[in-house]
Amino acid sequence: MTGVTAEKHDSFITPAGGGKVVMEFSGKELVRGEPDASSFPSGGLRATFEARGYTAWDPTSFAFIKEGSLCIPTIFCSYSGHALDKKTPLLRSMEAVSREAVRILRLFGDTETRHVIPQVGPEQEYFLLDKKMYQKREDLIMTGRTLFGAKPPRGQELEDHYFGAIRPRVAAFMADLDNELWKLGVLSKTKHNEAAPAQHEMAPIYTDCNSACDQNQITMELMKKVADRHGLACLLHEKPFAGVNGSGKHDNWSLGTDSGSNLFRPGSTPRQNARFLLFLTAFIKGVDEYQDMLRATVATPGNDHRLGALEAPPAVVSIFLGEELSGVVDSIINDTEYKSAGKRTLQIGVDALPPIPMDNTDRNRTSPMAFTGNKFEFRMLGSSLSVSGPNIVLNTMMAEELRQFADRLEGAENFDRALAELIRQELSAHRRIIFDGNGYDESWLAEAKLRGLENLPTTADALPAYIRQKNIDLFTGHGIYSREEVYARYNIHVENYTATIEIEARTMIDMLRKEILPATSRYGTMLCDGLAKRKALGLSCHYEEDNARNNCLLSDALSDACGKLERDLRRVPESPEEAMLFCRNVIVPDMQECRSFADQLETITSRDAWPIPVYSDLLFSEG
């Protein structure tokens, strides 16, 4: 539950007597292991003295050989049976949505499908920096992002980096990364420059949800290792640099049958159209009812810096369908003529819905959840996030809505009439979650409020969704989490938020006290000495006086702000929830004030006197 991959290595060595050993390969040792389970975050599920845990082979995810070791993907649980990982609930959610989706398919006469598999393709954005520059920044090393940095003369204003020519050093990294990923069965497909300088993206070929989550963990790990041997540092933080594009991880999600049929692809026959509309309705209903949980599952301190900025969707969850599908939905709700190539009266399951091409509408980059032809693109995920959590919610909410639909339709006397009524009722009830406009426009937040949609701008606002009764009922009702497991994950996220902010604050203080303030003090002394010499010579001193005064005033203000941050850090409450709110309401603003003064000082301090690499050095030295 740390969100990163854990490893336990066993060698197949057995005593043979007489001081000798033999190498024995036992399948039993692969199937089940017994590692320690006390030192990982458990959210209260385990005490320190309760150390026994178990791993069990997950045969649905491919084993692979990495650096000379046979790697077996496993689940991880406690002695008492509580899931201590993200894989176990993910597998449970996949089974749940498959079970309920098959019930729906049977109603449409599909007697062949045995399994429905969530399909996922997680895109991965990242930054590459020159390693030597990276090593000169304590904030990058300790927190993954820059805690200081004035806006450089040039950022991404020219929009020339996005899909631009890839620099040779970066191209060599990308080729090496592909080679390493392909060896491990991760089918890296697309790579290109992203919007910000030094930012890039990689996207794999889609696969089943479980494998996709495992492979994304491998991808993030290998990105850092491969970058290191190219003299680069890979940053996966959501917002390493203020004022330029942050990094996300778009989660492309769909449902497919074991025969290869995509359930979110509109068909060309009445029955296929009706099936598509039913699954679409279930998804719309699920996102509306569990919008808070979808927001909570992407809530991290790093993502707080990114959501709502100019490269990420806002913190309000909504669905983009596009003009064609939105028109279909409205015609169903209003029971009116559907207008496309010509007027048509849409009778679900009887009259053929006009074919909807995959690229029937423009893409909406501002939407948190966009329909893109045969899948939904969940765009709110941060780049460092494990994709398991969001997909657990997508799978489980879909299972719940399909269960409700199946319960209602299985007892219907007239299936077609009941189907049409269900779709119309549910689309009418949940139309508010559909928004095809500009999510960055301030007016959307006001409109969303009128619609009754939730705006949860920070992690501290979003995390309580975990322990809302309706969300606990969702997970426990489908056997995804027990109540204790839900609370454990809530507790871990709350504690991680506070720990992250405190680490950033302590790093900021360390850099201020040991690097920045001493440097500005020396620079201020040099300015005053120079000013005195010019006055002694009777020379004009307006520039020198202004510079010395500004340096002095800003240095004093920065020192005072740093002192306040230090004092407030000592006041963080012991209660986890109170500590989280205190960090958001007090520590984060303290840090913003410190940064404001430090960044102003950077702009009036000579380059050779400033103690750390500036944004120009970091963003334009990768190649």
C-alpha cells in the first residue's frame, strides 16, 4: 500500500551435509511465501509485533526475468487475511465487474461469453533532467519537486517542445527503455516530447487491467534505472516545476469480452446498439454516484499542484461524450427525434442507432473523464500514482450499476420495453455529470455547483470520501474491501499527506538555512561593500542602493517566513485528521510565502552567487 513495488528475494539453496549446498528449484516456494508484514503501512490493520504475512503467486500476471532473477507477481496479505496490497482488491474488482457484466450479456442472448475483462492502457508522463544538475538540488532529491524556482525567461510559451524533435540523448534513453521494457513483456508503443521543456510521454499497448497495473509499476521503476545510466534523472512527480506543464497518467479504461468484443464500441445492429447504450448508461450512473470516490482515488499532495492547472482537468468530476453521443443521450431523455444524417426516431433495441465512428468528436483535454470512441480516458491520475486504486473504483462502481440493472431486467415481462425505460430513467437522473464544454472556464465551477456536483480541490477535501457510508457499502457489498480495509486505506492516505508536507517543509527549511539565506547574506555584504566604494569615489549609486535595499528587505522577510514555518511545524497536531488539515491550512501557505520571497531574491541575485541550479539550468540541460 505504499504505491510502489516491493521485492523479496529468495535463493534456491539447500544444505547438503558436510558443509556443502545444492541449488534446488521448488515450485512450492514460488506459490507461497512468508515475508514480514509489520513494517509496511497498514493503516491500523497490523501492530508492530504482528509480523507474519503471506505472499501468493498471481498466475493471471506474467512472471518475468529481471536482472538475473525470476520475478513472480504476488498478492500480499496479513496473517489475519487482510489485504495489505493493491493487487488483491484489484483482482476482486475485476471478478466483480466480470460477474455482473456476464449477467447483462445473457439478457442480450450472449451465451458464449464466460468472462468480461477490464482493459487498461495507462499513459505515463515524466521529466528528464541532467543528473549532475539534479544532484545539486536537495529538494529534487528529497521530494521529487522543486520547492524554489523563479520563472525562467523561456518556458513553454512557444509551444515548440510538444511533439518536437527528440534530442539525441533523450532518444537514446527512449530506445534503451523500450528495449528493457520489451524484454519484460511490457509493450511500450508510443513516445514523444510533452508540452513542457524536458517533459516526455510513453504509452503502452492496452492489456488486461491486472497486467497493465503491474506493467506500469515496472515502467516507472525502469524509467529511473535507465535514466541513471544515461546520466539523467527521471522525475515522476506531478508538478516538479511551477509555472509549466505537470505530469499526469491518463488511464484509458474499457470492458472487453473473452472473445474480443469491446462493450463500449457502438455496434451496427439494433441489439448491439442497445447493449452499448446500457453499458454507457451504467458508466454514467456510476461516475455520477461515485464522483467523490473517483476524485479521492487520485488525491495526492503532488496532484494538488496539478489539477485545475492548464494541463490537467479540474477537481470537479464530469464526463465528456462529444456532440454525437450527447445528442443521442438527449434524444433518449426527451423522447424526441434523433438528428444526425437525417431525422430518426430512436427506439432502443428496435430501430438501428446510426453507426457512430470511433473519432466522431474532437478530444476534450479539459475533461476528467472523456469518451474516446471505444473507451473512457480518466485524465485525473497523477504521474506517480499506482493505477490500481483508480481502476479498483472504476471496476467496482461498474459492477454495482450492472448488478442493479441486471436485477431489474431479469424479472421484466417485456425486456425491450423495460430496457428502454431503464435507460431513459437513468440517463435523465444522471444527465448532470455530462459536460462537453471547457473545464478550465471559471463559469464551469459555478455551473457544476448548481448541478450539485462536488468540487474537492485538495487532497484533504477529497480523502474523507473513503469513509462515507455509501462508498464503504460499495466496496463491502462486492467483497472488494472489508470495512477495516477501507478505513486502513483512508488512514494511510491521511498520514501520507501529512508526512509528505512535513518532509517538504523540513527540506525547505534546510535549504533556506544552509544554502539560500547564507548565499543572499554574502551577496548582500558584497553589494554593501561595492556601494560603499562607489560612494567613496563619488560615483552614482542608484542601482546599487536599490539592489542592496531589496536584497536586505527580501532576505529579512524570507528569514522571518522561515522562522514562522519552523514554529508552525512544531505545532502540527497529533490527531491524523487534524494534522492533515493543519498542514493544508497552515504549513502549505507558510511554504508558499517562503517560496515567494526566495524566488524574488533569485531574480535580483547574480547567477554565480545563487547557490542552486535555476529553472533555465534544469529545464534546458537534458539533451
